Amino acid sequence: MFLSTADQIANFLLTALNPQNSDTIIVICNGGMQMRFIDKLKMYMDRVLYGRNGFDEFSLFLMRTALLPLLISVLLGNLAGGYPSFCLYVIAMALIIWSLWRAVSKDTYARKTENSRFVNGSFMTGYRNCLVRFSQRKYYRFYRCPGCRKYLRVPKGKGKIRIHCPTCHSDFIKKT
Ligand SMILES: [Zn+2]
């Protein structure tokens, strides 16, 4: 399920730098043998991150999240500049530094604990559930139970129906 750290970084960098031709970059290494740039980068990253945590889901999430304030900061900077732009820039940099610091951290036990808390936490669970609801939207409708706020799944196209919540046993009527 997990890519190696070096694979992740190499893929991340290559898609960021050169989305079309990531497989065609070739460099000549010492022996005169041709070696793909990505392989060299992988070896290098393996050396750098040996015994360290590497990029896990949480670090990748931080890195991706940083892109939004960074982008807005650049746009704002071009339009108006000043204080708000600078604040967003600082936030973006803080997220990037946090992400990198986690990747190079040698306290892998603490980092793995953080990561599993993130992966199993309410934020990611909500996100995954949201994706599930989106993928099933053709055949099902999802309603929040007014009693306990849980999502209930009902088939589409059944007209007006009474929905019974199995958790809190309250009933409500909806058109599907
Ligand atoms: Zn309920």
C-alpha cells in the first residue's frame, strides 16, 4: 500500500517539475552508463532519509495544504501586496517546514503515532465518507438524521418515503 519514501519524493518532484516527460529525463552517471534521473534521485533520497520518518500521509497533506495559502499569497501580492499576503506566505512556509521536519525526523515512533491519529481521525474519516457518498450519488441519496446527525443512505427515485434511523430510532419524511 505504501510507496517508499524515495519513490514518493521522486514522483512528487518529477510531476511538479515535468508532468509530461517524467520518464524521459536521462542523465549520465559516473561509469558512463545511462541512468534515469528518477533512479538517481531515488538513491539520493534513500541515503538522505535513511532512518528517518519520510513523507507519510500527514506530511503529504501538510505539503498539499500549503499550496492554497501560497497561491493566494502570490495572487494577492501581485494585486495589492502588503500584510495579508505576507501572513499567508508565512502560514504556507510554516506548513512546508512542518511537513519537511516530519519527513526528516528520526523519532519515527512519535511521527507514526501522529500519522495514524491523522489517518484515523475525524477529519480524514469525514473526507473518506464524503468520497464514498459522492461515488454512490447516482443510485443513492444521503440524508442527515435530524436526531443524531448521522448520514443515512436511501435508494434514489422512490418518491416520498419515511426514513427510519437505526441509531436513534427517529423517523423523518423525505422525497428521494
Ligand atoms: Zn438518528
